[in-house]
Amino acid sequence: MADNTVTVDGVDYDFDSISTEAQLAVSLYQEAQQELLELSRKSDIHRAAMLTLQDKIKELVTDDSPESVKED
């Protein structure tokens, strides 16, 4: 296949031979896909940071610290 090929549902298309509207749709799809991957990576990083901070809090809080206040 050519370097300028796009695959949709397992079917390969020559990007240069599809309509301008289809090219725009492909470009927008690829952009959305890339942003979703980036958001997923950021979510993983935030989750890891939260777990690390949670462990640090547990390490820093000692048994003689006041209990957390429960609100009714």
C-alpha cells in the first residue's frame, strides 16, 4: 500500500483519491484519536501521582495524629 493510505474498518483507502470532505473527516478523526491517547496518558500519570501521594501521606501521618473529623 502507498504511504498515503488510511484504514477504516479494515479497508484501506488511498487518501489522495477520496473526496475533500472525506479527507477532512479522516484528519479530524486522527486528531480526535491522538487527543484521546494523550488524555489517556495524562490520566495514567495523574493516577500514578495520586497513588504516590497517598503513600507519602500514609508515611507522614503517625498513629498519634488526630483522627480525621467525621461530619454528620
